[in-house]
Amino acid sequence: MSEHQPSDIRVSDSEREDALGKLGEHMSAGRLDIDEYGERSAKVTTAKPRGELLDLFGDLPDPKPTFGRPVPAEPAVPQRREPSFAQKVGPVLVPIAAIAAAIGLLFLVKLPFIIFLPFIFFAISSSRWRGHDQRRRDAQRRAMRDYRDSMRDHRRQMRGYWRDERY
């Protein structure tokens, strides 16, 4: 096999776009006027091998088109933020403060805690709300089951199409 010279290799679309960008830089620097830019950009879009592209930049200084894969930039490593004092201590202090406030309220009112037990029990075990949540959960389960079954039927149907090559 004969080895290709770099100027004989065909140009890719990304390399053409790079060359057009470099021509634009030369025009904005004043090295090319609008007519020259138009002529050279037309030649860039029709250039096939790299040599044709390089000939267009023969009388221009850098920047010139670079060929091959661009060097990938290093991925930006997100900087880790240090949590603030409130974020560190908040999850611990809030429950402790709530418990201390409840105990303080009981001593302030001077009622024994046993009086509040029926109210707490009633609030937690209200049958109306538990039934409501249970009905909602049952409806969600039924909906998920119906969706799963419809997707399973659809997959079976598609497998039949793929097997019979009717798609």
C-alpha cells in the first residue's frame, strides 16, 4: 500500500468549518477584504484534499487550519462546596429543639403528658385518613399494574412483528 501524504488526505466538514473560522479571523484582522474573503471561502467549501486548503492560507500568517483530531479540553471538575454551618448543624438541632419545645410546653402548662396520649393516638390512627391513603395506594397500584400489562402486551406484539419481519 502506498502511504498518503498529509496534503493528499480528503478534508472533513469540521476541518472546512475550522478553515472558514480562520479566514474570518484574518478578515476581522484586516488581512483580507470582503471580496478576497468571499473568493477564499468559496474555495474552502469546494476543497477536497488538504493541500487545496493549505494553498489558500499560503500568504497568510497564523492562525492556519489544523488537521486531525482536536486536543480535547480537560473536563471541568466541579468544585466541591463546603456546607455552611447551618447546613451541618441544622439537621441535628431542629429535631432536638422541637423535642425540647414540646417538653418545655408540657412543663409550662403543668399538665401531665398522659392527658395528651388520647389526642396523639387519635391523630395518628384516624381511620378516615388511613382509609383515604389506602384507597389512593390501591388506585396507584392498579394503574401501575395496568400500565405494566399494556407495556408487556405491546412488547409481545412487537416481538411477533420482528420475528415475522412485518415492520
